[in-house]
Amino acid sequence: MMKRFKIVRPDKLIMTGLKTLGSQTMDLYSEEKSRAKEKGEITFIGKQKIEEVKTQLYRYNNNEIEIKSDFEDFDFFNKASKKHIHWLNIHGLHNVDLIEKLGKAISLDRITIRQALDTTLRPKVEEYDNYIFFSVKSILKNAEGELIIEQLSFVLGGNYVISLQEEPADHFDHIRNKIVENLGLVRRRGTDFLLHQLLDAVLDNYFQTIEVLNKETSVLEKVILTNPSQESLILLEQMKGSTEMIKKSLSPFKDSLKAILNRPKTFIKEENSRYFQDLMNNCSSAIEEIESTAKSLDSLTNIYFSSLSQKMNETMKVLTTVATIFIPLTFIAGIYGMNFKNMPELEYPNGYFIALGGMAIVFVGMLIYFKKKKWL
């Protein structure tokens, strides 16, 4: 279900951008990675977002379903029936022992475990003898306007799908509802179709984020056209950083989907490959949309500097007009300020008023001339 977005007031939009400007860069945790390599150990790379790791299992087929939560024993994978699909979802990646225990139960490669625990991993896909590992990033704006980036990893096996998330989120609530209520095709298709549904939900987050960015761009355009300021320029640069981050995440996402489609259909059934093709097409659409947003923001940058230049030209125009008008008036006043004894006008009874009248005539005459020349 699509969310409704409300137009943000320009001042609130600017303050939100200033507040979130520093949150656009990703920490690569280089020191932690170096230490882990030196010690040859598997470790969690990233920021711990929740206190306790949560597990949830959906075991189902077309006729029955079983839901199990908060457990740490994964031995059921060894005796799992091939007549059932198992979807294991884990919230929280900081419990390394638990992830290693899971890896041992389903024979995950050590490299896969290390990559699943690395929240800075670039979106990618890797195929092994008994599973496919898929890593993506979910990008979504929260209510405060902050760009929330979450690392998601998926493991696709013969009769199971494992999804690993940094924290609880509502990415997959509608999929859970489909499984429980037996809606759509999810309980009639295999694990590859379930993976498609999960990846499609992640891609929906990108479209929602791009839609929010487009709405903010429209508001920012009005701000820049009416009152360009340093704050609006800072917000503009922050939004450009957001679009760049989305592009960097979407491109490898698309490459991973393309790699899945080009490989022999070991884990992706031929009947379900068209869904992944559709997913790749949607990913291409998202990339085109964010590139269009990026171009709009680049245009706004040009408009911003043009608006500043126009405002400066108008200011200089007014100042030049005032200075030009007062030059002859100053000249007249200077004439009558000279201390010569023989100056006939000084003897006139109404000389002062005559001089003021002459200045007024010059002033009005120059205004009329400027208007005719369209300088004003």
C-alpha cells in the first residue's frame, strides 16, 4: 500500500536538510575491518541498532503454516521437509555467535558469514553449490526527513530463504500477511518466488524515497526562485548527496539481478525468472527516475546562482539609478556652495527656491528619461 506524502513547509524543509546534512556519508569502519583481518576472525562491522537479536520462522506450504519466534536452535534445517518452505528472518546482526551457529546449520561458507555481518558491503550476488547469497541496501526516508540506510542480506536455498536485517522494519509486513492469509502466489510458488517478493519490497522503498525527494525538490524550487539563501543551497547539496547515494546502491542492485538471470537456472526456476526480469526492469526505471531527479537538482543549482546574480543586478540597478540622479543635484549644490563674492544668484530673494526647483526638475526629468529607456 502506497504511503501518503504531505507537502512540507519551505522553512521546515530547509531546517530538516540542515539537520540531516551530516548523515549522508557512510562510515566504512576501516579500522575494524583491518583488525578483523589481522586476527583472522569473523566480526560484526557496523553500528548496533537494537539491543537483542530477534528470530522469526515461517514454515509453510499451500495447505498449512507454522510460525515460530525467538529461538536460537537451527538444527531443524537438518531435518526440514522438502514439502515445506522455511523463511527465517533475523533482526539484528551484532550477535556473531548466533549467525555462525546458523551458518553451521545450513553449511554457509565462511566468506558468506563475514559478508552477512558487514553492513558496509556493496550490493552483490554470489552463487555457491547449495545456496545463493544476495546482499542489498534498503534506503528510506523517515518522518524526520533523515535518509535511513539498512543492510539486508538474503540466502536462498532449495527449501529455505533467510533474510538478515539490521533492525525491525515494516519492509516485509505485507508479505507476512500474504503468507498467513494465503493470498496471491507466495504459498503456491517456491523459495525463489519468495526471494523475488522480498527484493521487490526493498525496491519499493527506493521508489518511495525517490518520490519524497521529488516532492522536496518541487518545494525547494519555489524557495530558490522566490528567496535564494545559503540555507537553501546547503539543503540542495544535501539532496544531491542523497540522490548520489541512491544511485550508488541501485546500480549494483540491478547488476546483481542481471547476474542471476544470466546464470544457469539452478536456484531460480524458469517459470519464476520472468518475475526477476520484471524486477530488473523496475530497477532500471528507478535508476532513470533518480537520474532525472539528480538533473533537476543540478538545474536548481544553476537557477540558484542565476537568481543571486539577478538579485545583485537589480540591487546594483537601484543603487546606480540613485547615484546617477544625485550626481547633477550634487553638482548644483556644489556650485552654490562655492565662496565667490560675485555670484549674482546669491542676491536673488527667491534664489534658494529657484535652486531647489531646478533640482526637482532635473530629478523628475531623469526619472522620465530612465523610464523611456526602460532602465527602470
